Amino acid sequence: MKKVGIIGSGDVGRSLASGFLKYDYHVIIGTRNPDKLKKWLTESGDKICAGSFDDAAAYSDLLVLAVKGTAVNIVLATIDPEHLKGKTVIDTTNPIGGGPEKGVLRFFTRPNDSLFEQTQSLYPDVHFVKAFNSIGSANMVNPDFHGEKPTMFICGSDANAKSQVAKIVELFGFEVADMGDAIAARAIEPLSMLWCIPGFLHNDWNHAFRLINR
């Protein structure tokens, strides 16, 4: 049985949870308030349930981290480290600290650092892979861009974990662009800034990145 835990119950967490359900995964979504999800859970079928963040980590073979960047450390601290150790974690988070200013978000990280690297350094026994951080939740699973596959940029320090995540990314309808080690998150996380600008300036949220190779 394929089991995935979603840490976070916002738009991103629910969208990816629905994607995993579509492909026959069993899902537990970690949240602070399961009662708020009752209607959505009922509509989502019998292969999903809600629990604490620690419940989601303990249950799963694979995890998705889908919380606000400012909450990453707080949320992960509520989870037993043994429930994280050795697991692949898809990290969708961005270090958004404020904004927008003329359409541009503010980050709480500096250019030569990333939230992803900070998180990985705090949990060296966990295999984090950055993905799904620069696409809107409505287009995270099998998006329709008139036959064009958007690109999903990923990075991480563990090759096996990246291979595992790449298969999921492809299953969800994207072409994978592996940007290498964790340091590449310094470039991938700011893509979320760029992705958001048309939304903030023109209310246009239905777009994606595509890397074209010659």
C-alpha cells in the first residue's frame, strides 16, 4: 500500500492530497484542526483521513511539507524525529516574509541561503526534495496548458529521494528539471516570487514555467 502524509492542510496540502488520491495512494493529512476538514474529507473518499502532524509522519512512507515558510520550524518540532528519519519529504515551502511590494514578495532569507538548506541542515537524516513551490495549487496535478507540459524544478542532496519525487512529478503531469544539490534551492525558491508577480499585478494566476532545451 502506498502511503503519503501531508503536513499542512491549506490549499497546497489539499491539492496535492487530491493528486495522490487520484493515483491510488492512501493519505493522511496533518493539521492543527481536523474539524475544519470534515466536509472535504467526506467528499474525498475513504482513502484519506486527518490527524496531527506527527500522525501524518508516523503513518507515511513519503511526506509532503506544505506549510507557510514561517511555520516550518514550529511544525517540524511537533513531530517525533524518528517519524521523519530516513524518509523522503517533498518540500513545497517558500521563505515568504512579507509583501508584495509592486507585485514582488519579500523573503526572510538572503540571496546566498535558502529555507530549504536551513531545514535540511536541521534534519540531516531526512531526505528533503524541493518541488511544487513555484506553481499555483490549482495547477499542481495534471495541469492543462494546451498540451504543453510545464517544468517542475527540483533539487536535493539525496539522489534516490530525487528519483522518487521525479516519478511523482511526472505522474502529476510535469517535465522534471533536476537542478542538483540543495544549494540550488537558492535559485528555485525565488521562482515563486516571479510566478506571483502576474497574479498580484494583473490577477493572473493561471500560468507555469517551462524550460526549453534546444
